[in-house]
Amino acid sequence: MSHHHGTTTLARSRCLTLLRHCTKTTQLKPIHALLVTQGLHENLYVITKLITSLTSVSTNLHYSSLLFNQLQNSNLFIYNTLIKAHSKSPHPQTSFHYFNLLLKEETITPNCQTFNFVLVACAKTSSLLSGMQIQNWVFKNGMFSSDSYVQTGVIRLYVEARLWDDARKVFDEIAYVDVVKWNVLMSGLIRCRLGAQALSVFKEMLVFGVEPDEFCLTTALTACAQSGSLWEGKWIHEYVKKRENYLELDVFIGTALVDMYAKCGCLDLAVEVFEGMSKRNVFSWAAMIGGFAVHGHARKAIHCLGRMQTDGIRPDGVVLLGVLTACTHAGLVEEGLLLLNNMEGQYRIVPKHEHYGCVVDSLCRVGKFDEALKLIRRMPMKPLASVWGALLNSCRIHNNVELAELAVKELLELEDCDVDEEDAALVQLSNIYFGAQKSEDGHRVRRMIGDRGLRKAPGCSMIEVDGRTTEFVSGDVSHPIHFQIHALLKLLFPGDPDTL
């Protein structure tokens, strides 16, 4: 008995050691086989370690699920491991399956970690009702006031559902709000294109005396880039420099600064930050190339593509899209076509819809409609509204009525085309008809637009002066110095009715 016990203990120790050093699923399967041959496949502690290792090295959770289904008994750690792994997977709704099984257990009770992981799944799947039920449960059992992870999970749930009032209400009920919760609130606002509001939350956090970490600073810089708030972006840059623990520019903060300066119109400062970074990743290069693209410096964007490969960093699809965009803006049609055709062979990246769309746009801008149409026809995927929209926009510039009619016909037949895209296409087509002196067709399309009840969204622009951002909306007369602005415009552009 003692010899058998010693052999089993040795086998168990050996298997656990092997599990700790596993990095691939293919390595785990032989260890599982060893567990079976040694009679350890029913040892709950060892199987727990095996399932934990499986969920940490692989996104394919099928094997872990099969192991779980064979267990006679389970424990809370295994349930939490599987709920967590599935909440982070491409199929987070599977977390609910294991959560429901856990609730049916007579001897196991969910804890704070369980609810935190399930709340993540609720947020990812927009399961607001389930999330609210869990919120009520944790409130009644006192978990909300005592566990920071659960608090963050509830805030994230409402943020993902874009219920800002509810998110803020929960946020304000927390006695101590750490930097993570502030960041969750800011990140959610940014995802909804509410950069100015996110920046207000950042300022509020500073007023409360909470010191931002590198993630929070990166989020704040992203908010500045989105809202065009250059003054605040420069202030954050100075804040980063003056921090006591500042040694060298963090790669994430550095990348966010490059992106912010480029999007706020200060390309020279973006280049200065980029060149001063001691370490760069693929996102840093993408930000710099994107900056060059927006400002029309296609040759510099192409040069960056070569530099990053010299530095040993392989470009991804985002980087190549940035270079293609730069080529489009600068009219480098042949360079863009060459890059598109060589993406798979040279960079091992299969071109996606947006890569094809960019080159189609490039060809259309210079009036090469036949080549653009040929490229659209040979796309390996179905062209979306963005491609037909690019073609239609160029038809307006070059007054190509026949091709415009084709583009609108194809766009209206798309299953996933939304109403706004359809309405915009019809407005473009009517303008093309009027421009080509085809008034009867133009009025026909306008009547069609009227029947659809179209209301064109007003255009808007934004300007920052002395750190203060002002937004101008077309047709809005509520600005406090509205009359002075119009008087000045009349002086600058006398006799031009478009300035009114």
C-alpha cells in the first residue's frame, strides 16, 4: 500500500509539474493520457489544474467542456474557471450555461468572482435583463458594497448598454471609486463617439484626487483625439512628463500621443513624440502611418512601412490600410494597386473588404471607373455600401450618370444596407441628375426621397481656441455671438450666399 501510494504521489507530482510548463493544447493531451493511465483522471484537484491549463493556453474550449462533462463531482474553482474562460471567448453566452449548472448545485454557492465573470458575459452579449437580475442579487446579499470587481462589472454592464444615467447612478453609489472604474466609464463613452464627455469624466477624476494610471491616460488621450481637444492633450503630455515615476515614454501612452497630435492637426508634434519613443510596437507604427495618411504625406507613410520592417516589426492589416489610405489621398493609384496585389504574397495578409474599398476609392477619384468596376467584380467578398458609396461619390465629381445609377441600384439591393446609407445614396443620385441637366429624373428621385420621409442630418464643425472647444451646427442660430460671426463672414466673403 505504501509503495502504491508513493508511486501515485510521484505520478501526481510529475503531472502537475508538466501542467505548469505547458504552453500549447497539443502538449496537454498527452498529459491527460498520462493521468488516465496513472488513475489520476478522477482526482478532482488534478483535473482542476488540467482544466485551468486548457483554458489558459487555448481559445478552443470544447476539450475543457468535455472534461467537465465527465466529472462526477465539481468545485467552485472549476465553475469559475469555465465561466471566466467563456466570458472572454468569442461565445460569451456559454458562460450562462455553466452559471445555471452552478446554481443547481446543492453544496456549491457562487461567490464574488462568479458574479464578476457572469457580468462580463452579460455586458458582452448585451444581456441587460440577466445582468440586472444579477445586480439585484449582489445588492441583496451585500456583495456590491464589498467587492470592487462586482462593482466594476455592474458599471460595465450599463456602459455597454449605453445606459449612461444608470451607469452613473451605480458609479455614484460606490464609496471608493478606483481608477479602473473611472476608466470603464471613460472607455464606454469613447466607444460611443462621446469623446468630449469622456474628457469631462477624466477632469472630474482628477478633481477627486485619483491619480490616473497609464491605461487611464491613454484613454484620456484617445478622448482628446476624438473630440479634437488639442489643449487638453498637450496638458496631459506635460502631466506625463512631470510625473515622479516618469523615466521614458510608455509605448501605449506614446502611441496615444502620436495619434492625438496627428488627429488634432499637429503632425510635427506627432513625429517628434514618435521619434522620441525608445520602444515602438505595431500600433505605434499604425498611428504614425495613419497620421501621415490623414495629412496627405503618402511617401512618408510608405517610407514608414519600410522602416518598421527594418526594425523587425511585421505590418498588420491596419498598417497596410493606413498606407493604402495615404496613397488614395495623394492620388498614388499605381502604388496602391501594387500594395493590394502584393499583400498576401509579401506580407501574408489576406486583403479585407476595407483594403479593396480603399483602392476602389483611389481609382474612382482619378476617373478610372472601368478599372474600379473590374476590381469590384473580382473582390472575393460581396461589396458593401462603402464601396458603392465611393463609386457614387466619384460619379458626382465626374458627372457619370450611367455608373451612378448602377451604384445606387447595387447599394439599394444590399441586405445589410441601413436606411441612412440608402437615403444618402438617393440624395447623391438626385444631385447628379440635376448636375447633368436631367431635371425630370432629379425631381423623380426627390419625390422618392420625400416618400421615404428623409430628414438630412445637419452638418457640423468644431474649432478649439485657447483650450475651449466650440461646435457649429448647420442652421443653428443659438450661438451667443451668432450675429457677430455672420457679420465677419460677410466682410470676408462679400456677396457669397453660401456663407450665411
